[in-house]
Amino acid sequence: MINFTEVAETNSMIEKENLDVRTITMGISLLDCIDTDLNKLCDNIYNKIYESAKDLVKTGDEISKEFGVPIVNKRISITPIAMIGSSACKSSDDFVQIAKTLDKVAKAVGVNFIGGYSALVSKGMTTSDRLLIESIPKALACTDVVCSSVNVGSTKTGINMDAVRLMGTIVKKTAEETKENDSLGCAKLVIFCNAPDDNPFMAGAFHGVTEADKIINVGVSGPGVVKTALEQVRGESFEVLCETIKKTAFKVTRVGQLVAKQASARLGVPFGIIDLSLAPTPAIGDSVADILHEIGVEHAGAPGTTAALALLNDQVKKGGVMASSYVGGLSGAFIPVSEDQGMINAVEAGALTIEKLEAMTCVCSVGLDMIAIPGDTKDTTIAGIIADEMAIGMINQKTTAVRLIPVIGKGVGETVEFGGLLGYAPIMPVNNFGCENFVNRGGRIPAPVHSFKN
Amino acid sequence: MKKVIITVVGKDTVGIIAKVCSYLADAEINILDISQTIVSGYFNMMMVVDFGKVTKSFDTISSELDELGNEIGVMIKCQREEIFDSMHRI
């Protein structure tokens, strides 16, 4: 039978160390909603999502109450809208109407975010893909909870540089459209390489076409729990360090697995995957950077950071896969800047630059995440940064992503406040040497060879 | 059998166990195990109970225990046993 110490340990993780289930995300296929008439299509989408997810928030809250563990977010991911709207949408504004429908139904069922205002263009763009991408700035400006993502490359197809170049401009336009709110729109837009079909985390969640009609995916979290566990093994060898991370990741993931199974049974929707990510929040003590500090670097960004992050990421996976049979999504340590107080401190101390963050993304999920940059950064420079990050994903056969926020009207040294889970961020300098001749070439970067690994 | 773990933490005072137990008896909740200690003036109790015969909803019991805790000046938490089992048993 369960003993006193075990109960106390679990409850201390929840109460003091911010252990929570970060999100229950219901993936919903919208393929059966497709219609040539836009109004009919929007009605179909509204009805399908409403019927599927009307009990999601209530069920999440019940589970949270019964097990005494917070379930922070309830979200929905849907089939990429570029596919769903392809026969009904003749213009970008038609796509915006779908975005408004998504916003309305997400609010009606009470979820925090709905992800899947997306296009998958890793090799080429259809007319519909292009219209959707061009509609993103307006769609994100006139909705609150809709999240958008665009997959512009993969290890199998190479990188669609036309899409990369276009996204440089779209990120900038999204910033312009939402400049009254510190360019918040860009916090809801992710550009991916090797985007997973079953990611429960926002802003990059969408419900891939390889998935079932409906599915429950769960994202666990717990940087604070890992940090507290590591405080007990200061000065010990790497073996002890890794063992501690693995055991902690196991415990955290088991909570996610339990919640996922319960949600799946109560909603009558099959269980998909657990995403093992260590996802920080701006709350004190809920930081991945603090774990890196505890492992032994003064600030995230100091020499040794990439190695520390690599081992952290790997141990989290090793502990997590033992705890759940179905692991998927992004599964790794997230290193967003604005959502992690330790990362913000590192930037303010001058320890962390975009270039170091880029190096760190080679060994962890996911990418250059929630980084505020000067509002006057050129479209082509943003496209260049995206291309670099996509190349890391393509060559290393991993998911990478870019979520940059060019804050219109602000420059290096100023800060920007997004509020809530999105936090605040100091604006970081970017390398402004030109890359126009590179990103303007047009066409694709070919897929890499899978041999001669060096 | 529907096992639930109840934890009570707070400043020690007369009658905590009595009040919690009489509430549980009224709600038809059977107590399977109790362990209790005092750590530097703080009362710590863990109970394993059975919700098998309970007619009220989990939510109601949880809120009523919350209220009772406020009256006595302690924190009362009830959680289904599975969360501890999943975390601590392979």
C-alpha cells in the first residue's frame, strides 16, 4: 500500500514544485467537413468541433479535482486548414472567415487555444496553401485563440525556400497587424521543419492527416520537479545526475499517462500520445534554464550549456519512454525565452545570444522559441534565421521550429510584455549582415543524403 | 472498492481526527488505514479510505472537506489513489 512518504513526495511536487499536466489536447479531423460552399464549410467545422469537444474542459477539470493535480490547459488541434478550405476558399479573406469560425467555436467550448490554422508546404505550395499563408497576419490579428503553423521543410523533402522567404514577410506583417499589442500575433505563429502530426503543444499543434478521427494527446511538464530533485545531488557524478533526471521524468510522465487514460476513457476518444516535454512557464521555479544552472553552468548560454542541455533532453526521454507506451509529439526540453524566467535572466546578464540558442536547438526540442527581436529587422533577415533553423532540423532528422517576434516600434534594450503563460522578454539583437542574395534565389534546398554522416 | 487518499496538514489542535472521522462516517466513507505524526507543532495525517458506498459526487465531498478544513484551520485534500500508484509503482 502507498505510504506516507510517497504521498508527501507527490503532493510536494504539485504544491511546491509546479508539477502539472500542461495540456490535454483533443485532435479532431476536419476532413469530413470539406465543402465547396464557404458558409456550409464553416457550419460543418463549427458543429464538428463543438460536438467533439463540448465536454473537454469539464472532463479535464473533473480529473484535475479527483487526482489533485492541476491540468493547466485544454486545447484543440485540427487538420491543417489549407487542406480543409482548399475547395471553398477563393481568396485570403475566405480563409480569415474560417479563422473567425475557429475562434468562435474554441471560445464556445472554453478551450485556451485551437491550433491547426496551418499549411504543410515542405516541398511545394498549392494555391490554397499560398492563400492561407497570406491570410495569416489578418487571421491572427482578428482572432484571440487561433494558432497558426507552417511546415516549410523536412528531412525527406528538403527545404522549400520559396516558403521560407514568404514566411519572413508574413512574420513581419503579422507583427505589423498586431503592433498595438506588442506584436503578439507572432507568438501564435510557428514555422516548422519536420513538424509532428501529434504535437499537443501550442502554437504548433495540428491534427495530422495520418491520425484517427479524434484523439487525446497529453503534454506533461515539470521543470521545477527536475530542478528540486537535482538540488539533492549537487557535486555528484554525471551517472548520479542522469539517474536522478530519469527517475524524476518517469514519475512526471506517469502522471501524464494516468490523466491521458482517464480523459480518453471519459470522453470516449482514443488515447494518442504523451508528449514528454519539459515546458517552462514564467512562474518562479518552473524554468529549464534553472535546471541547466543546477547542472552546473552559471547562466544558460555559458560554455557547457549545449552539453548540459543534450544530457538533460536525453535523460528526460529515457525516463519518459519507460513510463508510457506511446510517446510522441515534440518530447524534449523546450527553451523558449519569454516563457522562462531563467532564460530572461540569462539574456539580461548578457550570457545568452540568438546564436547560442541556435546551437542549443541542435540537441533539444524545439527551436528558436518566443524570442523578441527589434521591430525594424528586415524580412530577409528573418527568412535567413528561419532557413538556418530549418537546416538544423533537416540535417539532424529532428523537429525544429521558429517563433520570432519582431516587436514593431521597439529596439534592443527594451522589453516586451505578453502576459500570462507567454511572459515577457528583453529584445535581443540580431546579426544584421545581409542575406538577401541567399534567400531571394527561389526554389528548394534538396533533401540531404542519409549516408556519410559526419 | 474505490480507494482515495485523504491528507490533512495544519497546526495541531484538539479534535482534528474526531471531526474529520465523523464527517467521513456521515458520508459512508470507510477508513482503511490511518497514519499520523506531529512535526514541530504541525499535524500531518494520511488516511486511506474507501469511497465504494458513497452517494455524493467526488466534487461535493472534496469541497465539503475543504470547508471542514477551513473551520478547523487545516488543509484537507482528497485524491484518488491511482495518482500515487502510477507515480511510485512500476
